[in-house]
Amino acid sequence: MTTAGTLNRGYFYNLDREGALQLLQQAGLKINDDPDEGRDEAASTAQYLGGPSDKWTLGAARTEQRFLRNQQLQLRGSSCSLCGQSFPEQLLVAAHIKPRSACSEKERMDTANVSMLACLFGCDALFEFGYIVVGESGVMQVGNPLPEQVGNRIEGLVGRKCRAHDEQSRGYFAWHLQAHSGKLINQPQRTFDPGPLTERVLR
Ligand SMILES: [Zn+2]
């Protein structure tokens, strides 16, 4: 309405929260207060639903990381798969055993076995860069030639059994072992790899 009390025509109006909720309710939809909360976890932690046609964005990478981490926490509890130490959950990340970019679509969907939990106190990076590898029996050994500065970082790991190594994950560890056993090949990227068919959207 105008100040004179006549009708005013318009196209875009601010909608307050209450009005938005009512509209959604009338449309039979439910709103989630926290935009991040439960968006993907709520569906299921048994299967990641992202597929090859997904735009592989930073958002998608975060969503996948969240999914993988939650799934691993449920499966294995909050311990690092490499050093075995128990940590608060936020200090553990889901690490791809075989990098996402090297996985087939089927392997990517094998979320429970293609990833593991690694702590942010070094295990995640030592594994990703191949300084530590997991042998066929599941025992950790030295992989890529170690820079002098990190030598003592792997002392506690070599000879330990990796908690995530089992029949289902064996093939992924074998790939990692082969990629990093003693020869320094392509240094993995610390950032996500969008893969050949997908689109990178970074702002
Ligand atoms: Zn660790």
C-alpha cells in the first residue's frame, strides 16, 4: 500500500522468515534452520549420492569430505587409522587411500573402503605424499624418499599395522603402495582434483 492507502504494484519484496516458513509449509515443504546441518547426512551414511555428472565444486568436495568423515567415524570410531591415536573428531579427516582422481566411478562410490581417517598431526600429509605406505600385510613402511626434516615424524608409524587395512581396502592400499614405493612420482595436489569430466568452480 502507498502512504495514501492505494495499492502499489511491485515485483520483488523482502520476505521475512515467518512469511517464508508459512509459504514453504503451504507448499508442503520443510525448512531446515541450519543450511549445512543434515543436508546430506540426513539421507544416509551408507552411500554417497554424488555421481559423475555432478559439478565437482569446492562445495561438492566439502560435502563429500563431510560424508566420508562421518561414515568413517561411524565405522571405525574417532582414531587415526595410521598412528592409532584417539582424537577429537575435528582433528581427523577422511583421507582417500586411492586418490579420487585415480578412482573409477565404482571405486569412488565404494566410500567405506576407499577412504580412512587420518589425523591432522601429520598422518594425513605423510600418507598423501607417500612418505608412509602400507604393505600387503597391512604394516606401514617407508615410501617415497624422506626429506631429512620429516624423518623423525614417521618413526612411530613404520612397523605399525594400519587400522583401515582389510580385505576390502587392500586393493586401494596396493595402488598407493605401488605409486609411492621408493620413487617420487607426481606429487599429489593438496587441493581437490575435479577430474577430467567435471567443472571446477572456485570463487
Ligand atoms: Zn595419526
